[in-house]
Amino acid sequence: MSDPIQVRVAAVRTVSPKIREFTLEAVSGQLFSFSPGSHVVVTMKGTNAEGKAKVWKNAYSLVSDGFDASRYVIAVRLQDESRGGSVFMHTQVKEGDTLEITPPSNLFAPVWSAKKHVLIAGGVGITPFMSYLPEMKRRGAATEMHYSYRGDATGAYREELQVDEQTPVTFYDGAAGERCDLKAVLGSQPLGTHFYVCGPESLIEGVQETAMELGLPSSNIHFEAFAAPQPGQPFAVQLEGSGLNIQVSEDESLLEALERSGVEVPNLCRGGVCGQCRTQVVDGEPEHRDSFLSDTEKADNDCLMPCVSRARSSSLTLSI
């Protein structure tokens, strides 16, 4: 894994009641330029509700223009059922603080050969598309956006998008009963259009189901959903290679428990979508929560994604 980058919080601003934006600058040296759709993983060191030291690592899309490597900008939504990371960013991080991030990675890059690009965002899912737009303008790419949100709480960057005359944007305020007609949006596009969706799982599934109904190729549907690890029953893990025995608490992921014990596992998204942390299961029954493995692979129960998945059995034995 790449060496972490130390960054200073140069600015903090509220872009909606539940979303805060953070501008990050390198403590020393220069940041890397990045491609549209990239994200970084932010390391947050604090304490949990019991006052014990806790480390969170969350992936956040880069909102800024990748052509400008003088700064990175991320936006963080305060999650209703936060495990602590988004609360930390909203309540503890202030201008002048230092954070640790990974170099940018991209699991959601535009397909530049597409005839047209249709961006479909829900709530904080607008964030990766903010880095799409500058590059699409430079390339003169045919683009349109559909943005659903619920009132002022999650409707970030609307002012910036409303003054963007080059990209048609249709807004849908769920609090006012407005709803995006996915069938009309997907069914009215020319051949060769690629669709990009980021937001709640229900929105992603809605786009996928509508595309299937309309006979659109699945290769033209792209999505990103960083699903934060959800709590669950505690369980034990035995590591066959090292002989370590680790207890995974109800409020930490298996990956976090491994890292806490000094076991490094390759990872990029920490949200169950990239497959980098795929780990072999020797014994026990996993509880699969990822979006990477196929249904057949999940049924085989011989591997899991420790970033989000847990155990149905009281213990697991892993090959590492």
C-alpha cells in the first residue's frame, strides 16, 4: 500500500445542514493530480463513546478539480447512524488541524469513449460528479445530470450547479414530493450513452433494474456506493498463517480489528466494492455484506471482504 500523506485542513465550510466540506493542503511537498471520480481514505484518530482510543478510516470522494493538485476538497455527510467517523469530522476537525490520507484511487472513472454521459446523483452522492464536470467541460463531452436530494439537509452544491450553463441539471427535492422518472431518463438517451449513479442503494438498484427492463447493456451502467461497515454481533477470528486470535467487537469491522492487531490487508475503498481486501476463509460462515462478490461466490463461503463483511458463525478462520 502507498505511503500516507499528511495534510493540513485549510478551510472548513457547511454546504448543507448535514454536509461539511474540507479543503486539504499538503503539509510538505506536493499533492498528486487525480482523475475524475477519485477518492481518498481519511484516517481519524479519536475516542469512542466509552472513552477508548479509536481509529476510523473512511473513504471520501474528491470534490475538487483533479487538474489542480494544490489542494484536495472532500465533503462529509453526518450519518444518522454513524459509527463515529462522520461525527469526528463534523465535531472535531477544524481549520489548521492535520489529517492523514491515502493517495487518490479511482474506482469510478468516466468512460471517455461514451457518446454521452448521464450523471444520476442522490444526496451526498453528488460529490464524485463535482470532479467529473470540470474535465467533461474541457473535453466538450455531452453531459447531463439528474440530482435527487431531500430539502436543504442533503442538497449540497445546488448553487454551483444552477449557474453551470454547459451541463443541464434537473433537480428533484424529495421533501417536496419530486421524484426522478428513471425510465424516462434512461429511455430517452442516444445509443452509446453511459450512465453513472452514486447515492443510496435504493437509487443504484433502481437504475440497474430500469436499465435491465429497457434492455440497456450492463456495461454502460456504472455506480459507486461506499457502504460504511455496519455493526453486528461480536465474533472471534483465528488467523491460520500467523496463529493470531482476534476478537471483533460489535462496532468495528473485521478489517479494523485486523489492523488494530497489526495485520495489514491491502484495501482501496473500505466499502465492499473494489475487491482489494478479498481474504480466504478456511472455516466458519461469513456474513457477506459486499457489492463485489457474485451470488455464487458468496454461496461458496470460501472468501469474504473484511472491510464490510462479518461472521454468521461464532468464529472464522482466515488463511492469513
